Amino acid sequence: MEKSLVPQARDPYQIMDRMDDSLIEAELENRIVKTWVYSFTGSDGKFQSGLSKVGVDACCTEMAKTGHIIREGEVKFQIDPTNDEYILFQGIATRYAISKEGKEIMMEAVNGTKRQWTMMKKRDGKVVNDPFWYEKGAMKALRNARARMIPEEIRTKIITLAKQKGRIKDINSNDKPPKSTGRGQTSTSVRDNEKGEGMPAPKMDKLTKAFVVAIEEWKKDIGETNVMECLGTYGVTTPEEILVEDRGKVFAELAKFKKRMDNQEDTAKD
């Protein structure tokens, strides 16, 4: 049986799915994620957008305000008969209408499916088991089921709100060939190396490079774990993914953390 070690992700919808892997993992690690919408330019040149798993959550919350509750149900899974490194998931979601008396009236139930890779590619190139393969597959199958019941007006409202709050991630730069390093290798992002997503890193401008260098200095000053936890609150795993408008906020938060550390040290000395 022929197996592909690394799933290909050149199609925008495949790239969005890979990115949702990282958002789901961030949720499992109790990190705040802020990406609601993925945007890209289609092959026809038109701007398109799609909801992330977190965006679907936001839509369901908005629907609840209108008296329509979407509840997640059972998740079934089985090994893909064409490739045993993949698992086929099926999730069920049900919509309930809330009456004036507060009673739940079942409206419809729909299925959502997902094919999930059970492996991941580490930074050193080694392919290992993904410890979160079940959570990712199950949550995305349920995401797909819930997404089928979201009305267009709710979807449009959340996309508009995401633009206002800066919670959109442009994936166009991720759908380009990897940049050559001139040493027979290609430049890839940390997320690409760790997750085996096959997504090349976007080219960094001078300001982004300077931001990345500054973050490395902060790691030396207050510790890598503390810095990465701060970045995680923005739903990213690498500094180059931080939006330009959020960089000042990141530095301010790191400075506050540094001040708290210094105060604790002074107290301990006293």
C-alpha cells in the first residue's frame, strides 16, 4: 500500500484545514486563539473567505442569541481503508429552537466528516505520531457538521466582525513555493516543520525580521516559555505570524511580565 508521509496542502481549503490543526491544539493547551476567518484569493482572482473552527464557534454563539442552539453529538471514527495513517471521522450536530416558554424543540441533525492524518513531522524532519490526532479529527468533524447549519446572514456578520477586530488570517502568502536558502534547502516555518503541514513560510520584510530578532532577545531575558505563552494568546506559534498592529501590544505585555518578575525578585531579596 502506497503511503504519503506528508500530506499536500497547496489548495487554500487544505491550508485552512492545516491551520485549524494549530488552533485546535492551542485550545487544548488552554491558549487563547483569535483567528476567526481565513481569507485568500481564489483561482478566479476573486477574494474569498472561510471560517476557522473558532469562527464556527463564534457563529454558533451568535445563533444562540437568536434562540437557535446547535449541540454537538456523537463522533464515530474508523481507519481509512486506503491508507491506515489516516482516520475517517463522522460527527453529528443538532439544531434546537428555543420556544418562548424556554423549551427546546429539535429542528434537524446533520453529519460532518473529516479525514485526519495521525502523524506529524517534527523540526528535525522525523515523522512521529501526532498525540492530538483524535482531538483534531473529532473537533473538525463536529466543526463541519455545525458549519452546515449556520445561516448566511450569521456567517456574514461574523466575517464582518472579524475584519473589524483584526481576527482574519490571510493565507495567500502561505500558498507559494518555498523560498530557497541557497544551500539546497528550502525555508519553512516552525509550524510547517512541527506539524508536517507542507506550508512554506511567507517572506519576511525588514520590520518583521526586526520583530523576530527582538522576540529572541526577550526569550533570553524572561525565558522562552513565557514569551511563547504570550504569543499563544494571539493564536500563533511563531513571532512572524503576529499581526503588525499587535506587535506593540506584545512588547507591552512582555514588559509588564518582566516588571512583575523584577518585583518578585526584589521582594524575595527583602
